Amino acid sequence: MDDRVLVFEGIHNFRDYGGYAARGGRLARGRLWRSGQHAGASPADLARVRDLDIATVIDLRGDSERAAFPCLRHDDFAGEVLFHPGETASLKGRAAHEEMADVIRSVDDAREVMVRLYQGMPFRDVLVGTWRLYLETLRSRDGASLLHCLAGKDRTGVGVALVHHLLGVHRDDIIDDYLLTNRAGNVEARIAAQSRNLSRTGLGEAAMRVILGVDAEYLDAAFAAIRERHGSIEAYAEIALGVGPAQVAAMEARLIA
């Protein structure tokens, strides 16, 4: 297993997305963490997260998800949790990969739905608001940060990919980090935990595994939608996320060695 992945008992998809070659050097390790939600964390998990000295947690979930799956924290955890109030998914209280599960009848349906979800994700106001908090954290806050949503793969995946792109990480590394969801930690345990939320939809196993995984096609669809509307990722970052060249330079100064 890639040494950037940390395997926990009840937290899935937890990993370091630093360490990649970037513009002017290499992203720091131990400063940039991403994961799924922590509602099922064991006491040992909570102690281990505390020991990572995470200063800021950016929670990409919506209000309904936070109410349904409150993240557990160690009593000594000192990190500040940031989020933009509201719903970051288009249907109340459902993660991006759950939104259209009711209408999926085949693997092809599942792939089409995921592409459509990614095409719209960069333009959801509340999600964009939390991404803004995320990039502001990387620009101005000291210490390690953790970015997470429910599964740590879609909203988190696009957010991390945007940061990687802005910091000059090669596309191959951006895609590799994104696809690491499909093999990070105990994948079967993650799928089992997530599939419980989808059991009522009657999805077949093959289609369910499509929407519980990631594919480069999905991320490409999000980036293509951004470029179609804004011309470039950089223009989108400046207009939608408030991150222009000066803010990117500040991120580089903090995160690239």
C-alpha cells in the first residue's frame, strides 16, 4: 500500500495528498490530509487523528449530512472545523454519489450519472463556499489541514485536484491521487459502509461499485465543465474561489519546499 495511506478501523480513505512534485519544488508531507467522514471512528482512530496535529478541518458535507453523521473527535483534539452552512449536494442530505442512485438501472447509467454530477459540482454555491474556506486555509493558516466529505472521494476529490492543479502538480499525479480512492485502505469495508446508505435503492452490485468508486472520466468532466464556462482552471479559481496569482503564491510559500 502506498505509504501516504493511513488505515483506520472506522475512518475510510484517509491519506496524505502532499509529497508530489509541484511548481518550484515538492508539496510538504504531513500537512495535507484528506478522508471520508469520522462518524464511525474508534477510540484508537480518534487518538491517532489527534496525534497528527491537524490545525484545521474543512468539512465539505452539507448540514443534513453533519446532522445524520456527526464526526467524532478526541477530547484533546484541538483543530478548528470550518464549513459553509447549507447543503453541498443537490438533494438534501445526500452525498454526491447517492443523489441519483434511485434512477440508476445499469453500469452505463451509473457512469453517466457520475459524469453529470461532476459536471455540475464546481458550480454549487454552498460547496464552492466551503472550497473557498479550504483554499483560504491553505493560503493563510499554519499547521496541517484535513479536507473531507462523506466518502472522501467526490467533493473532496475535486477540491484536492483543483489545489494540485493550481500548485503545478503534473496531471498524471493529479489523476493518480484521485484514483487512489479505489485502493486506499480497506476498500471492501468502505464499500460496505457506504452501500448501507444505498440499500433501499435496489442498485445491483456492479452499478453500486461504479458510484462508490472513482474514474478519471469523472474528474475530467468536472475540469472540462470549468474550462467551458470560465476558459481555464485558473480563471475559475480567481472568479469563483477568490484565488488569484497572489493567493496561489501564498499557498506555494506555505506548502512547497
